[in-house]
Amino acid sequence: MTSDSEPTARWTKDKAGATLAATTGYFFAFGPALETARQLIPDYPHTTAGIVSLVVALLAYWAGLRMMRKLP
């Protein structure tokens, strides 16, 4: 009988740190994006701010994942 020696954890320190960076990036970017979108696109400011904040969150996740993988 053989056993699986690899752990099956879904949350590693890398993913947890990157998720924290993405969440922080989203909430910090939403306010300024909403104020800018209200002036530039008055018909859909919340949609535009949400999309912009989502892009910021994805970039923060990618950068956070790269940084966390370099840590010991």
C-alpha cells in the first residue's frame, strides 16, 4: 500500500499572500477609480470603477505571487 507523500493543502503561504495583496489593491483602487469614473463616464461609474479595480487586483495578485515565491 502506498501513500501520497505530497500534502494536499489548497492554501499555501504564496497564495494567501497574493490574495491579501489582491484584496488590498482592489479596495485601495476602488475609491479613486470611482471618483474619476464619475467625471469621465457619468452613465456607468460603478461598473467602470469595478473593472478598473479588478484589473488592479489581478496585477497585485500576480506581483504578490511572484514576491511570495521568492521568500524562503
